[in-house]
Amino acid sequence: MRIAVLAFDGITMFHLAAPLLVFGEVGRQGLATGWDPVVWTEDGRGVRTAEGPRIEDVAGPEAAEHADLLVLPSWPTDLRPTGEPLLARIRAAQARGGQVAGLCLGAFPVVDSGLLDGREAVTHWGAVEELARRRPTVTVDPAALYRDHGDVLTSAGTASAIDACLHLVRTHLGATAAATVARHLVVAPHRDGDQAQYIDRPMPEPGGVGHLGPTLDWAVGHLDERLSVDDLAEHARMSRRNFTRRFAEATGTTPARWVLARRLDQARRLLETTTWPVARIAEACGFSGAVTFRQNFVAAYSTTPTSYRQRFSASQG
């Protein structure tokens, strides 16, 4: 997997570091070879970051010409129009079967390329309106963490880039590999792309969202059970209405969607690490039957449980 990450004068060190850290950890943990990302600039010269330090060890645009994954981790804050040479490289990467990822404001050059015309894009919540004005043929989702169309991915602001990069690791190497990377980086192993990027109360309050932690942990340990909203609310010792409101504030999603995502996470891990029949995995993860499990799995990942196992099972590698 040849990965090329664009740098430019004024890029923040965090935005540049996010894909380097996540993808670099794949190699450091021995999960796959060839995942060492290369930093490149449009003129092949070093750049000065927003924080001041310079980065000199960079490649030229030839790195982008051979990349399987072309990453644009940000964009200048003046949101300048994208130059034609870069647009051509973005289009060429997609045309040859590679992937393009525009993280945070990096969605702007991706959208400028036209690759997302008629599709959805995501960017930092503060730039949503400008991106929508910039390319009316693109539907801009104001809330999601990331949107992956297979060939093109865009993500929301700042830390959402880590979620998007972990998603790419998961897509190519499986849930177990992504969880390993996340564990070593001490970040959440999986936040859904549809999860809200902006949560009104991100900090726990006494007697408030901070008290949901034990209930979330309990739910993960009881995925083979029904786990209705009432069950979760009862465990949290809240009314259903208060629990639902607090849950959305704490996680950016609904209890039902969160539970479904955790069931599917667990199913992927079992598909990768066990030889259990699909029906047994469905039961262990709380699905009403193999058919329901398969329908939800296909809807989430565009592949069947059996095909997923064939691709990612530890016994295959």
C-alpha cells in the first residue's frame, strides 16, 4: 500500500501527523508491509508548519503519481482554489484505481477535482457552508465524521482524521488490525462515520453524561442480549427520555445505532478470529437470526459475512 501525504506551507503539525501516525503504526506493529507513508510537496521542497518547525525530508510530486492512497490531510485556511496540477494528480489517482482521502479542509481540493459531483462530502463543521457554495453539485453533510465512497473519502475536522484513517485500516486489513492500531495509539477503535462530529456537551457533567460510561461498558459485555433503550436506561438509572437525550449528547448518535455498531464490530472480530458458523456469530452478537445478521452486515460493509471472513480471517494470512 503506497501512501502519499501532501504537505504545504502553513500546514498544522497535527493534521500532517494524523495519517502518518495511524498508517505508520500498521508497519510498526507488524500488521502489514508497505504501509509507510511518504510526505510530498508540489514542488519537492520543504515546508514550514503553522507551529514554526520546518519539514525538509519530503518527496516531490512523483510520490503522488504512484500512490495507492493519496491523502490530502488539510488545506490552507484561506481555502484558495486548487491549482490544476494538483487537480490532475487527484483525478489520476482515482482513475488508476487508487483511493483519495481529503481530511478536514483537505476535502476542498478533492471536491474541486469533481470526483464527488453527485455524491456526499464531509469537512470541518466550520467550513461546511463554504464547501457547499464552492461546488453545488456536491451534497455536503454537516454532521458526519467521514464519508467513504470506496474510491474517495472525506472527513470532518481535526481528530476526525484519526477516525477516518482507522476506518481505512479496517477496510484494508480488518477490524482486528484497526483495533490493534487504536489500542497502541490509545484512541477509540471505532467511531462510525455517521456519528456526529460536533457534540453540544463534550465534557462529562456530575450526574450527567459521565455516568453513562459504566452502562456503555455493560452493554458491550452483553451484546448477546436484547439491549433495548429501556434496558440501557434502566441500567443507567435514568428515565428513557433523559437517557436518550444524554446518550446523544455523549456519543453523537442514538442508542439503537450505537448498539448495532457494537454488534457489528464484535461480529467482525469473531469472523476474523474464530471458525464459528455464521449463525453462532449472529447469536453471540445479539442478532435475531443469521438472515438479519447478514442483512445488517451487507448494509454496513457492502459485503457478506462469509466474504469478509475469507478476506480477513487470521487463518488466511
